[in-house]
Amino acid sequence: MAYDEDLANRIRELIAGDPDVTEMNMFGGLAFLMGGNMAVAASGQGGLMVRVEPGETTGS
């Protein structure tokens, strides 16, 4: 399944101008990497996938 191109464009607008950002097809969607690490992705299953540092979560 292809990722949501409109969502990908919205992400691009938010991170535009950051020279450290690259795009890569990943997880059936389009991932945006910062410094080589996945930061956010337009999922191939619909929706947004965001990487969160483990210390910033309230795990169960």
C-alpha cells in the first residue's frame, strides 16, 4: 500500500529547511530521517508514525 502523499507533503512543510533531514522508503511508507535516525513517517497503512525517546514515554 502506498503512503498518503498529502500527509508526506505536510511533514515536508514542517521540516523544510533542515539540512539534516533525508527521506527514505521504509515500512511500506515514507520515513523522514534526522541525522540518519527515523523521526517521523507517513505510514503505508495510513496515519503517522513518530519515534519517541523511551525516556519520554509512560510505558505500561
